Amino acid sequence: MKDYIIKDEWNVIEEGFDPQLNKISESIFSLGNGRMGQRANFEESYSGPTLSGNYVAGVYYPDKTRVGWWKNGYPEYFAKVLNATNWIGIKVQIEDEELDLAKAEVSDFKRVLNMREGYLQRSFTATLSSGKRLKVNALRFCSIANDELGAIQYQLEPVNFSADIKLTAFLDGDVKNEDSNYDEKFWDPVDTDINNEEAYLTLRTKKTNFEVCTGSFIKLLVNQQPQQFKASLTQQDKFLAQEITLNAKEKQCITLVKIVANLSSQNHPKSELLQTAKAVIAQAKAKGFEALLDAQKQAWAKKWEQSDIIIKGDVAAQQAIRFNIFQLFQTYTGKDDRLNIGPKGFTGEKYGGSTYWDTEAYCVPFYLATAPQQVSKNLLIYRYKQLGKAIENAEKLGFTNGAALFPMVTINGEECHNEWEITFEEIHRNGAIAYAIYNYVRYTGDDSYLADYGLEVLLAISRFWKQRVNWSADKNKFVMLGVTGPNEYENNVNNNWYTNYLAVWCLKYTLSVAQEVQQKRPEKYAQLLAKLSFSDAEFADWKNIVENMYFPFDYEKGVFLQQDGYLDKEQILVKDLAASERPLNQKWSWDRILRSCFIKQADVLQGIYFFEDDFDHQTIKRNFDFYEPRTVHESSLSPCVHSILAAKLNDEARAYEFYLRTARLDLDDYNNDTEDGLHITSMAGTWMSVVEGFAGMRVRDNQLIFNPFLPSKWESFSFKINFRGATLTISINAKQIRIYNASAQKLSVIIHGQPQEIAALTETEISNVTLV
Amino acid sequence: MKDYIIKDEWNVIEEGFDPQLNKISESIFSLGNGRMGQRANFEESYSGPTLSGNYVAGVYYPDKTRVGWWKNGYPEYFAKVLNATNWIGIKVQIEDEELDLAKAEVSDFKRVLNMREGYLQRSFTATLSSGKRLKVNALRFCSIANDELGAIQYQLEPVNFSADIKLTAFLDGDVKNEDSNYDEKFWDPVDTDINNEEAYLTLRTKKTNFEVCTGSFIKLLVNQQPQQFKASLTQQDKFLAQEITLNAKEKQCITLVKIVANLSSQNHPKSELLQTAKAVIAQAKAKGFEALLDAQKQAWAKKWEQSDIIIKGDVAAQQAIRFNIFQLFQTYTGKDDRLNIGPKGFTGEKYGGSTYWDTEAYCVPFYLATAPQQVSKNLLIYRYKQLGKAIENAEKLGFTNGAALFPMVTINGEECHNEWEITFEEIHRNGAIAYAIYNYVRYTGDDSYLADYGLEVLLAISRFWKQRVNWSADKNKFVMLGVTGPNEYENNVNNNWYTNYLAVWCLKYTLSVAQEVQQKRPEKYAQLLAKLSFSDAEFADWKNIVENMYFPFDYEKGVFLQQDGYLDKEQILVKDLAASERPLNQKWSWDRILRSCFIKQADVLQGIYFFEDDFDHQTIKRNFDFYEPRTVHESSLSPCVHSILAAKLNDEARAYEFYLRTARLDLDDYNNDTEDGLHITSMAGTWMSVVEGFAGMRVRDNQLIFNPFLPSKWESFSFKINFRGATLTISINAKQIRIYNASAQKLSVIIHGQPQEIAALTETEISNVTLV
């Protein structure tokens, strides 16, 4: 837990330089545009603690797996997004001294992440050992308008001296991942091309043979006047540099502009990579830095128009929610259905940039409401395209007949994770992928998705569940043995209620979607069934499971049991745990955690959240009251579900309390792990706490429903929702709800149970509901 | 499965050279003397497939752990017995050609492991590329009479040429373990000393700082006449060599004798290591090779006198049982209570030479019956001495109050294994350690052991069980959650019947031992309780658990349930599994194995075996009939328990069938893994099948009991038993049992329920019992 970020509505601000915080700030101030991203490393050399990180989406390396004890079926590699060419580098030398904030005296240090306009600015004054003092002001961004571009404006001013200054702009491809399993470097050189103003470095990943060409253009200005210069060039296999020496005068403003293009062979033929990079650089050069920055500001303004949340009366909350939205959009823009959302986005190496169930369970709701429909559709199509691999994955585990098990962790559709209790057993991910289809169709009304993509995935998933359950002669029911639920503080349990419920729901949903597609798109339906060699007997099997599945339940307490035997555990509550015992995952050995009743993250409650309409208020309350006091929330994905359910149960104080646990998770380095990267996917959970929790938003019967309340610490809050072509701005204060409908069509919504007509292109005030 | 070993009563024989079998033979023909041991590598150079292995007992290295995903509480290292100085090396060069069986034409190749006399002999004729042919006859042994000594007699004869021959005797300490986690070499050089005839290489292990001095003396003979020679010397940090060139004549017999001492700082002060090695070499040199070999023969004769099993009518069985006994005695001689029995002994690197529960569950019964009492006592004292570390280990996992959890895998008392499902959960090992105390006292009558050592261990183990169970409000019983039983094809189960039963037995046994010690040794008792801050309330707690423990049981089937929920599994029998599916651990993914009903090794039946007097015949039969058909025996420790129980149930055919599964496990390379090393600990299980199974030997009320039968394929069998100072030879044929009592006291035994007096120093014939 830290508290050094200065609160501001639109900016994330750090003042004063503390090397101990640098790796944390490198994560917090990260930049990205969905196609590439980077940690907030310094442009100039820095010999203090740093984690260098530049990433290109979709470019991965299959790092050979290293485990202590191999289990049959483990994947051979863990695909990870690579540390790619460092393109920000600008080395600064003043006579024989090098600018390095670890060695200079630093004052007036300030870092600002301007979230409204999408750039990072850093300024400081450095006094070198010689006494020479210089001011630096660096601004950079990853362009969201053209996601193959990045740009830096690096300004420096000699405060108290005139001297020769050397500026070396470089591209460094001789990088490696800190988490490389065998200390390997993952890039081979392909091509270099350099002149006075431009440099192009092309590298190829080992094994996967992706090529990435990084091109740069540099421009020198003194007191805003462009300068001719003659650079001294360095041209190595994986390293290119242009060294400019200029005679700098006291108080001059020296500016080096560096515009960079990052092109991947995923998007361009390898043979054209270099020439395309040159064209992109030529265009960018023609536009110039200012125009690129303007385009960036406009692009971000457009994003905010569809997604902003305004919180009045709580600047920390305001900053945090915008930070979360900003980072989510920096990570994923939805343009490319081959990309997805790594838990740390472009802000660190951890989790390898891979896709987890986080996407379907937490991120899809965010993108559905805040971005064009195609964005979440692409997240779904990502899995659709990996269906073949998911079927292969299931085959490796002994499943047949086209059953699919999507991987727990993946980049290209192949499983990467190798803890048996997760890889093989945390199969609820399959259900989350089905749920995302349901969620998407429910929200968008785009039921053509089902015939075109969804049903095929659902059939394969249902085939998996059919084979994964077995008949228990003892219970006279179907059971599901040996699974790990969302609560990873249990492993290899029998009849995890959530997984059983999800499996049965998947089967039911697939049956209903199949019926719907059969009616609406009979030809497509027939084609699909033929392609899959599907027999109607399978439907009968599924119905049998739906009707005869076992769900652990305690009649005395009236609660669903997380799994068989849960009540055999010693029932202690989290509040009775000594502070010194927490977090459990750092203080307790694994077996102790496993046999305790403590829950890492919502499990039964995750199921109730997904399927809340299946349960009455009392059932939800009983389960919430039973499980919440046993949940330690040691996953950042946990509190949002509790927040939303607490809100549903009208427990506004607790809804707010749970929201607080993740709202500023990274800004305040809550878990002392922000230096590894940001918790991108859990940021979507915070958004959910506000929109689904405080505002109680749901979609039912093609209609938006709100059950809002105003957290007592706030004066008001408002958020934007894209719903079926319309952008609504819902504003809630203590007295009223106002909804601005920016679309040309009226819309009817339900607020606290009352139908309300929201006229087109106006703001409607709803005052006849209780809010506080 | 292979079948290339030639059957013989006293010898293991390989004829003909097949490089594909070499690594298997290297394991099978291994030598050892409890203090050091080695794989049957060739003395001369060999460029074909080989696993070089020379080991010194108790000398280990803490190899840094490498796991994919770290869990809190994992040990930081895996201590492994090291590949130590290769002392057998004799390089042979004929002019410019090197003798290398991978490159020569080999004929008349023969390897013989003489088990009666304890040596390895190898002879062959090699034709080099040049056409030069030479005969080699090499004999070597690890002395069991002086366990710091080894010796080689390497003879060669030029068959069809006269030429210069170079013989290079060397000590090579520049070795590493194949399984090194980080490719590290584990030895640092300390000292070298070499002259024409002697060489001394002292090395020190990194981190643990053990020192081992390997000294050698060489002697050259031509046609049995000692020769003067002037060797050319090589003296490097970790490598010493004496190169002798001699002008060899056709048909001459050239002999190089190499006598080697291996001294460890575990047994000698480091400062005296070299001088002691020199003294040991001087003594051995004075005795000479023949005398050392004679001493070896005599020492082995003495071992066989106490332990031999004779099987008539089945030479394969005869060879196998002697092989098992021979290898067990090569691995552990019981002289040193700091040593124990690695599952692969000195025959390979796998399992790191560490101690597992195999020792207590399988090896102790063997050594109790076939070796002096001190031998098994030392195995027990090994654990006693590690009690402090076992308490530390439990503390790391959150236990308090002096509770001990002995490690699953250890050399020095610290846990080495790092799969949570085994390390943290396979806690039944604690019970096996308690059971070995009970077994030892039952067999030897040495109840002083309890006061001197046993009770302290039992109290610490009972404290562990007390804390490891918890009260289930749901079941109104004590339960034990999250364990892995002996059947490792289940992980993290609740209420494993075996573990629950063993825990309760431990508590009961500890209570009774405490009472006994209190009565017989009140002072010692008081001291101990004071030392342990033991309060009588603890006894009350234990009694409460004993009286209120939950045991899963199925009333319909009348069987103990292996664990909660076992009957939820799909109940398929092993006989209905396709051959292509087996072994499961190679064909199925781990989750599939876990959720299947298939059992890796005896679990409930292991408990019934341990505590058979607690159960009536029908209960044993019901459980056997239920579990046996579900057991795949993919642990070599499994069949013996089934064999013994089948024998008890008078199912002689099956008793024999189970015996067959491991009797020739390594000789026939049953599981295609003998090349990694021999299954030393499961060899004790085969012995148990014969003695406890076929002969039905038990000890009850200080008396030996036999319920023998004769396997129908055999004419007769006899075995030797040391029981309380007497050596009995029990011979069983189709018609009678004869017992020869070599002691001066008569003994009363029970045979098939009939008391029988066995007079001293005579053979008693018992004919009034049914045997077939």
C-alpha cells in the first residue's frame, strides 16, 4: 500500500523522484494503444531499479516449460508476449557525463499521465556531478489514431552552462524477458537500415518466426527551429543508433523528436514489412509531431465520449475510475480478433500477456457497454477461431467427439499453463466462454452471432460437459468430480456448485440456442450439424444431465455448498483471522489454505451473480451472508462480484466497501505488486462495481434496467452506456436520475422497477424514485 | 519388458553385447556395500549409451529447486546423492587405437554378477578396426568386509598381435549429475597427490562441504608376474591419471590391479582424510587383491547364512529372490544410523538417493528378519535423529507445540519434495514411521527402544495428528481433510480411510506406549514429558479423537471407503480397461486419472495389511474383492501387499500372481525403466510376498506364526529368519514343513494355528498340517 500518486480528475501525477517507487510508476504510467505498449521507462539511460518493457500485441514466443515434476498432458511451452525492441531510447551526454537519474541530483521531478488526451509527460531538473544543471521535459504517446505509431518529444535546456551535448537516439532489439525459463533471448536479427534521420530494425522471433520492423525518424530543433545535423551512426545486428553532437548554449531549448513505427508480420507481408514501415514513417513525418498529438487527443476524446464516468465529490474515486477505463482502452481496442486482454496488458511480463477467463467474465461486460459492438464481438470471435485448438486440447485429455476444452491460459489457442489443478481442472473457463456469448447476445440483440459463430462453440462446449460428468450410482445423480472452481483455494474438489451449475446452464442454453437457430436459420443449422456429425441423441443425453444433475446444498443453512464436504471444514470467519496471518497466500502453506474454509474469490457467489434471476432475494442473501465472511478476496477479481451482490441486496455500505478494495488497487499499490504490471482485467471489475453495482444496471428482455443508489461519500456520479446504437449518459445524484439519450430514437428503460420513457436527443429527469 | 538375463541360481548373467541394453545392464549389475556403490559402467572408455554413476552414501548436495509455480512452504532445494569420483576408469590404447566397445567388434561378451560371492565379472573379445584382437576379463567388487574399499582386476590378452599397449588408470572427479536442476557441477577440488602407483583425489561438495578422498593403488602383472613400470602422470584439479606403456606380446596375460579407497568426511576428520586414505590403501596393498576378494566372499557367505531363500523347481524365481536380497544388502548394511535406503540405492540418480516411507513400510520387515537387530534399529534411529527437523518442517506448515511431520523425501531430515499434493498432503508417512517402531518392538521384543527413542517420536507424531484433524460440525466427528493417501492417483481427498485409521492407531499406540514407559521407566518418562512440556490434557484430547474419528464406510457393500465420495466415481474394473490405455500414467492426463476409480497402489488394503488383526476374515475379503479389481499397481510397492492379503485369504493362485509382478521387475525390465536404476525398496516387498505371503509369517505375542503354502509351480522353498537371537531355516515342500533352529534355545512357534516346539540345534519336521 502506497499513497504517493497525486489525486486529480484527469491526470495521474507523481511529484518528486523516488527510485524505490520507480518500478511501480513504470507500471502505473504505462502507455498502450491495443497494438503495442510499453512501461513508463525513461528515454535517457537509467542505472537504478527498472523493468524494461516494450511489447507488440500478438507477437509471442513458446518458452519451453520448466516444471519440477512433469504430469502427462502438460503443455510443452508457455507462450509469452515478448519484450520487443526498445524504441524510446535517447541517450544524453554532456561532455563526458551521461544523464542518468540514478546518478544525478534530481529536482522538480514530475510525471503526468494525461488520461483525457492520452500521453505521458515527464519533467525534471538534473544536476550532474560537475554541477551542470539541465531541465528536461519529455512527452510521449502510443498513437491510438494510428496504432502502429508512437512519438516522443524530448526537450532539454542547459540551465547553467554551455557545452557540447550528445543525443543518441537508438533502437535496441537486444532485449530479453526477465521471466525467460532458460535465460534465452527470443529474437533473431533480420535486417537493419539506417541513415541520418531514419533507422529500421527488423527482428524475427525464434520458433514462431514473427517479424517486427521498428522504424524511427528523428528531428532536431533548437529554440523550436529545425536544425540540420550530421549524426554518427551505429549499425549492429540488433541495435541501431544515431548520435548527434551539438554545441548547446545556456537556456537554449533543444528538442529531439522521435517518431516510431512498429509493424508486425501479423499485419503485413514479411516481404513488405520494411517498405511499409518506411511509408508509415514518411506519412507521420509529413504530419509532424504536433499533428500526431492532436490526432491522439481527438481519438481519446472520442473514446471518453462513449465511456467516461464522472464522480463528483471524490477526486480519488474520479481519478481511479478514469485510470481503469483508460488502461483498459490502452490494452484492447477491439480492432483485431486475433488479440485479447492479458491480465497485465502491456505493463509487465507477468502472466505472459496470455488470455484467461478474465476476458469473458470481467472484460466483456465493460466493452459491451463502453465500445462499439464489434469490440466485444471480436473478443468472442477470438475464441471461435481457436475452437479447433480447444478440441485438440480436449483430445489430449481423453475427450472425444468434438468436445472442446478452451485453455486456461493461451495466446494462440494452445494451453500454456502447467499446474494440473488449474490446467486440467479449472474447467469453469469453458462455461465463462459460453456465458460471454449469452451476455453478448443479451446486450446487443445480435442473435445472428449465434448461427454464424456461437452455436458451434456452444455445441463443442456442451459435448465437453457431457463427457466430463459421470453418473454416480451412489447419489443416483450426475456428478462432476475433480475440478477447481473460481475459488482456487480449493483444488480437485467434487461437485463444485458453480461448475456444476454452469455446466447445466451451458447445456440448457445450447439446447435453446440450437432450437432458435434451427427455426431462424434452418439451412445454417443443418450445415453445422452435418459438419459436426451431430446426432439428436446428444440432445437427449444433455437433457438427461440437465434434469439429473447433482448440486450440493445444505438444507439446514439453506445455502448452496461450494463443493462436497465444504461443511466438514472448520468454520472460522475472516474477521477472526489475525492480521499477521494475511494474506494467506503469503503466510500459510498451501495445504493449510486448501483445508481451510477460506475462499480466495467469489465462487458460489460468482454463479449467483451470473444467474441472479434464477434465485430469489432470500436465497441470494443467505448465500451472500454465508460466503462473504469466509472470503479473503486474495484475487483482485473477487470484490466486484461481492460489490454488485451487496448492492442488489441493498447493502449499500458494503457495496461501496467492496468497490474500494480494487478501485485504486494499482494507483495505491495495494498488494505491493504493481511493479510487476497493472491488474488490467480486474479494472473491468471496478467498472462493473459502479455500473452494475451502484447503478444496478442489467439487461433483461432487450431492455436496460437500473436500480441505482448514490454512495454516501459521493455528490453524484454519471456514466455512459452504449446500448444498441444509442449512447446514454446516466447521471445520479441524491435527488434524481437524469438520462441523456444521444440517439435519435426514444428508449424505454426500467428504473427501480418503474418503466421510463427516455426521449431521443434530450435529457430525461426521473425524480419519482428513491436513491439514498 | 525384456528377457535377456540368463537364469541361474546364484548368478545374474548376460551373454552377448547389445548396446541398446547397456544402460539397463549397468543398473542390474550394479555393485554396492552400503557405504558406496556404482553402476556397472565399463572400466575402459565407452562412447555408446551409458549413465555413469559412482555414489558415496550420505554425501549430498542441496540442488536448488526448480518448479513452474511456487507454492508457499515448498523446500528451497532437493538434496541429492551426488555422482562422485569415477574410480573404475582404465583407459586402454593399442598403438593409436582406443578400446571402446561402441567402436570395436565384440564377441564372447559376458557379464556375470556373482551374488553368492559379491563380485562383477565381465569378459569379451574385441576386434579393433585394425584387426587387432584382444580378450578382456575384468572383475571388480565393492568390499563389504571393509566398506571403504573397492578393487578391480583388469586382465587383457593380445590375441593376434604384439604391440605397445597404454593402460591409463584414472580417478575422474569432474563429474555431474544428469538431473542437476541448473546444470551445475557439485564438486570443488581440494587436493591431489599422485605418484607412480598411488593417486589421491580429494574433492569437496559445494554448499554442504563434505569432503571425499578417493585413493588408488595400481599394480601391473604380466603372466601373473608383478612388473616394474614407470607411469606418465597427469595431475589436474579434479583428474588424476597414471599412464603405463608396455610392450605387449601376443597371448600374454596383462593384468592391471586397481585397489581403491573412498573416504568421506562424514567418517573421518577432514584434516586426516588424506593420511587415513593412504593408510587404508597401504593395508589393502599389503593384503593384496586375492585376499580382499576372499574377505568379500566370506562376508557375503555370512550374509547369506542369515538371509538366503532357496526356491526349488523355479530357477527364474530362485535367481530373482536372491537378486533382490543381494541388492538390498548392497544398498544398506545398517552400520550407520545416518544412512538410509534410497528407492534406487546406488544404482541411479532418480529419487536423489533420498529416504521415502518405503523404508518403514517395506524395508524394515526385511531387515528385521534377515539381519542383526541393530540394522533395523539404526533405520529407526535415523528418523529419531531427524525429529528436530521434522518438528521444524511441521512448524513451516503452521503446526505448533512440538508436532512433527517427517518429510516425504529427505536426506538430512529436511523436506526435499515440492509437489504440494505429495509434500504437504501425503502425511501418512508419519504413520508409517510410528508403525515401524511398533513393528520393531513387536519383532525384537526390545521395548527399551520405546523409552530411549520411540516414545519421543510417537508423542511428536501424535501431536501432529491432533492438530491435523478437525471437528466437523456437519458430521459430528473428527475428520481429516486434504490428504493424499498411499494411492497417489487421488490427490487432496477428505477422510482417506487409511490415513484416518493410521492416525487413530498412532494416537492409541502412543497412549499405550506412554503408559508402559511410565510404568517401566518412570524417571525417563518424567524427564521426557518435562522436556516436551507435555500436559496430560493432551492425552485427553487424543482419546477424544480416538473415540470420535470419522471413517468412511459403505454399509451396502460393507467396505471401508478409500475416501469421501469414492463411490461417486464411475466404477469400472481394471480388467475392462483396454490394454492400449495402460499404464494409465503414460496414457491418461492427470485429471482423468484422478477422477477415475483406479488405484495406483494398495490404500485401504495397505491399512488392512498393517492392522489385519483388527478385521475379521469376511471384512478383509470384502475389501480385497472390492479394491483389488480397481488397482492398476502402477507403483512397484503395490503387488506385495495384495499378495500377502491374497495368501491370508487362502487365494494362493492370486498370491502367486501378485508376487510375479515384482519378483523379476528389474531383471526383466518390466516397466522399461530399469535403465534409471533398480527398484531397491520394492525388492523388500517381493521378499515380504514370500515370507509373509507364501509362508504366512507373523509375529504375535512374542511368537512367530506361520501359515505356509507351497506355490504350485515350486517343488519347495526355504527361507532364513533371525528372531530374537535365533536363526531359523524354514523349509516348505508339498508335504511338510521343516524348521532348523540354529540357536541353543528351543522356540515355540505356531503353524497353521498349531503350537509347535522347535528344539535347539536340530531340524524339526512338522507334517500334521495341510500345505497344498
